[in-house]
Amino acid sequence: MRIFVFPATVLAGCFCGCAAHAQPLLVSHGDRATYHSVQAAIDALPAQGGDIQIAPGIYREKVKVFKSGVHIKGSGRKPDDTVIVYGDGAINVGGTIRSATLDASGDDFRLDNLTIQNDYALNPANPASQAVALSVTGDRDIISRVRLLGAQDTLFAGKGQNGRMSRQYFSDCYIEGHVDFIFGNAKAYFQDCELHGIANQAVVYTAQSKAAPDEDSAYVFDHCRLTADPSARFVALGRAWRPYATVIFLSTKMDAPVLAEGWREWTPGKTSTLGTAYYAEYKSTGVGANPAGREPYSHQLTDREAAKWSLKAFFAGATDWLSDEPSR
């Protein structure tokens, strides 16, 4: 059973669940639209944020969300109908995060039913570079029914400035890329999501960056599915961007040909992060599941150990910012 984080009030126009909110600002390419760009609508919101609905179409622009309480939803039938896309690479904008198509740093951010894409890698003239689709660094952020398309470093799920707490929840999302395409140090929970490795000489699903043993940071993937293009090679569950990287896969269907050892060293022969990182699985299934062949430093969890990584336990019971109580 899936968690639906946006209540039925979405049908009445207020998809944040708050009756006190004003009607959402509408973004469309139509001649009569008040806002023709997503950024213009965000800029028009009051300081406390508000709701934005985006009509189906392709919106080529970079978007920045600094305000808290900003809720953005595509109004099409499916996430594919509404696409925000841009094509910056870190190499030409002076930094990985600066390349993001959508950069959301405000708290209580909501994103629903649309696609965020960085198409930098689709231009054969561009040199290889990190190119972020979505950067999200606020606290109590919910990303639901969203497609994130890119290549290297597609999703930055990280903490705010100066290590500020960032709790994030991803539900029913599709995230694709190749090297380190979900990276950062947020406290992030992914439920019922598909992670897809695109064709490349190497695919690494995660590069979590917990830097110290006492940092409250981890990625948990619960009932997700791992897939990969037939041309994807050397598919790994993750490597440690920082020494104490923490990644847990719970009841994950691994339909990708994951390396037997599962996890990779950051730079083989030069770094030794596998001994300090915490990498774990619980009841993985599919062609990529191989408990006996996994990296010796990784963990195969018992029922009791896995329960410590459930949604409620992960957020220490503080799940009131999620609209519905978790079913697991």
C-alpha cells in the first residue's frame, strides 16, 4: 500500500491540505495566462509561500525556490505531461549545485506530478560534467509522483547551509542517471520509487555523504525498484562520497544486474571508505540481489534491525509533516 501525501483537497484547488491557503497561482503557455514561467509565479508568492499549478507543457527555465511553504504541482494527468527542463553543467556554471534545473532550499517544499530534467548530457558537443536536475535542501520536504531525469548527479538530496537539518520524503518517483545520481547528506526516505541506471560505462545509484559518525544523515529506500538500461555496465548500489555514508535498501526489487559485491570504494586503491560507511540491505529480490556475494563490510539486516529503519523510526516519530500516517 502506498502513502498518498496530498489529501483530497487537491481536487478543490488547494493541494497543500490547508483550507486557509488562497487559490493556487496558475502557470501556462496560454495567451490568457497570468504567469508564463514557473519562476515568475514563485516570485509572486508572498513570503510565507503558497500553491502553484503548472499546466501541461515544456518549460525551459532554471527555477529557484528560496521561500518556505512553496507547493508546486503539475496539472496534467501524469508527471510526463508537465516538464521543467534546462541544460546547465557544473563545468560551465562554476559548481555542481549551480547546474540544477530546480534548486529548492525553502522548508516545507512540495513537488507533485511533474518532471524535472537536466538535458545537458543529451548534447553530444558538451564535455562530461555533473548536471543536476533537482537540488533540494530544505526541511520537511515532500516530493511525490515526480520524474527526475539526468545523467551524472541527477538528484542532490542534501542538507541546508552549515549542516542545517533536512528531512525529505520521496514517494512514487522515477529517478534516472548514471554516476552518483542520488547524492548528498540529507535525512531522506524514498518509498515506492524506481531508480533507473541509463546506458553508461558505470552506474552508481547513490553517493551519500555523511561526514561524521554523529551526523543525523542517511538514505533509506523502502520497497523501491532498481532497473538499468541493457547497455549499463558495472552497476553498483553506491559508493561513499564521505567516510560515514549511510544507505539502506529495504525490500527492494533489484531488476538491474548489480555487481555481486553491491557496493564500491570511492576511488579503488586510493580511499578506504567501505570500512567506515554503513551499507545495508533487507530482503532484496531480483537478479541484482546477492546476499552471499556482497562486500564483507556491508550488512544483511534481520527483521529487528530492519524495523529500526522504518519510516516512523527513521524520523523518530516526528511524521506530522506528512499528510497521511505511514502504513509501514
